[in-house]
Amino acid sequence: MPKVKSNSGAKKRFRITKKGKAIRAQGFKSHLLESKSSKRKRQLRGTTVSSEAETKRIKRMIPYK
């Protein structure tokens, strides 16, 4: 069976943990930042775990990670 191509955009945006969860950066941090409070911007810095439904989709996009 041939190899499956990985989605290049997904490779750059997601990581799969050893337990199989998908780690992603949080959104709402790229523009219109003046109106957002410092606390809100600070809390958006870190990463978060994707939902189970999204994780299935992400794993299909990056099969060899």
C-alpha cells in the first residue's frame, strides 16, 4: 500500500502527545489586540488540547506523527 501524504499545514500547527491527544495553539491572538485586555492576551499564549472530534480529523491529516 502506498504512503499517505501528510497535510503540510497540519504538520506546522499540531502535535500529537504520547497519549494520542492533539495539542494546538490558541486562536484570537493575531490582530485587533488593542481591545483585548492584557489578562486575556496573556491567557491565550499557551497551548490547549483539541476536542476528541477534531483530534480524529487531525490524526488523519498527519498519519505518521
